Amino acid sequence: MILLFALTPSLVFAGPAVTIPGLAALGFSYTAKKNRFDVSNADRHATDNHILDIQLLNLSRVQYDQLIQWIPGGHQPKFVEGGNYRLADFLPELLGAVEGYQFEPMEEKFKWPKLAAIPEDELDVEQADVIRWGREGRPLATLINCWTTVYEFLRTWKQPSPEIDITWLSRSMATQVLTQTHMDKIANSELLRFGDVIVFSMHDEGPQEDLVQHAAIHILPGLYFEKTDSSGDDAFRFILESDLLRKYREIAGGKITSAHYRLKHGAVLPRLLESRSLWGEREYWARYFSKKDLRTISMEFDWEPSLSGISKPRFAPYRIHSVAVASLGCEAMLWWRKAATRHFRRPRYRD
């Protein structure tokens, strides 16, 4: 992809230790620091274990207007001549709200309905799974990963919504949404814009197609926004393009490819609460689940990845939690429903 701004050696040399190419090219004064945090899994890739804190210094009116223009639909903090700001202050509401946080996956015990009235030889795959989950005492999980973060950003960016939905979106569905249904692939010769999405994919012999492995949102030249994965260690954060590309080269080498996609004009993404929950099949499940569970449980068909590159098909149950998003002052804030409050937290920094 072609960077929108031309870089000059003098600007790069004069910048801070961590250089943000888009800010350096515009002549912004800023600081950028990788704040490293403690993790529970020592085997994680090293680039996953920091929050990139970007502070804009002595902002002029011209620079303020440049940021507002570059980030359409972003938050517009009150302008103060020569003031200092966080870059996150200018992000759209959802990204500004979650930047720098982690989400600890939620797990709840669930009493699965008994389907004993259905003869075993007449069970379909989903019904057989419900019976198996009941025997195993399978809990309901709520977690959010990279492509669900991207999905909810795209859904609420152009058509603001008071709520976002936190749940697991299957790899197959993410592949369809991010590379086919709602987005167009961008040619390498095109300039990247804020809100474009870089998608990392790998061919899988299970479904015989390329499946999404990771997705991140383009913010400025050389800078993206992502959630690294779905564990409690994984943060919503800015990441340098160089770190993002290096990570996936080291993890997968030549097996993984990347491409950029742009939301189609006029595209409207449905709410996950409405499109992924059992409510869409309520006539099928109504005699087994309560109305609340029909509206907030999803059974995601997915392909379980393996090192062999041949995934196995599976169904997995998840709970969908809806979260209200609101702006407060110059920062976007999340007001979590009581059940999710304990799971949204700042990392424990090392320094």
C-alpha cells in the first residue's frame, strides 16, 4: 500500500524512539511509548505484551483539523491552542472507549435442556451437541477477539449505535463478512484510509478456503488498532504496522497472506444479538430455551484450526452480552452492565 504522506529522513530522525510514520510525516510533536504489561501465558508472542501510548504535544489548530479530517466519525475533543492530547481522544466512540483495556472472558454455568424426547437416530448435529454439552456440564462463555472487535467497529462507525455486542464471531462468519459480503478488496496501488481493515488469512484444507487468522483497523500510515486475540491477556490497542507484519511473518512465515479491505458504500452490518442468536431459529428451539436464552445464546459453527492446516468442523455455544457506549468529556467511556463490569480492566504494567 502507498502511504498517504511522504516521509523525510529529517522528520524521522527528529522523532521519538518509537516513530509513528503518519504523525512524523505531518510534523506533529508527540511521544510514543510501549508500556509493557504482565501476562499469564509466557508463550505469547513478544509483540502482544504492550500498550502503545501516543501523546500529541502542543497541538495547533491546523494539526487538530488535520486529525479531524483524517479520522471521519471520530471524537472531537474541545480544542485548546497548544494543548496536549492522547491520539485515542480522536478515535470513534467504540475504539476510544476500549483502547488500552483488556477483557477477561466470562464463563457461566448453564443447565442445558434435555432433549430426551427426540430419538437418537433423528438428532441433527446441533441437537446432539446440546445433549453432549449437558452431559459434560459445558459452560457458556463470553469473549471478544480481533475480528469481532473489527466487526463491531464497522457496524457502529457509520451508523452509531448506543450498544455493542460482545461475543465470539466464528472464523467462517468473519471470513465472509470481512472479505466478501460487506467489504471490497483494495488494490495495492490505492491509498489507505482510516477505517480500512488489514486481514491476515491462511488456506485451510478443512473447508477448502482461505480463513481469517487476524484483522486490524488502519488508523494512520504505519499505525493500526487491534485486539490481539481473545484471552484475558489480550488488549485493545494501537500497534505499529512493522510490529504487526513481523509477528505474522514469524508465526506463519509464507503460509499466511495479508490484504486490505474497505467497507462497501452504504453497507449495513446487522447486530450480532439479532443475527447470531438462537432467536433467529426460535421456532426450532422455543420449546427448549427461555426467551432470554433464545435472545442471548449463539451456537457458532466454526472450523477448529490445527497445526496440520486441516481444521475440524464444530459447534460451540456462547453468551452474547450487550454493552452501552457513551461519551464523557474528551474521552469515550464504556458503561458496562453489572454482569460484565468485573471483566473489563486495565493491564498490570511492569514499570
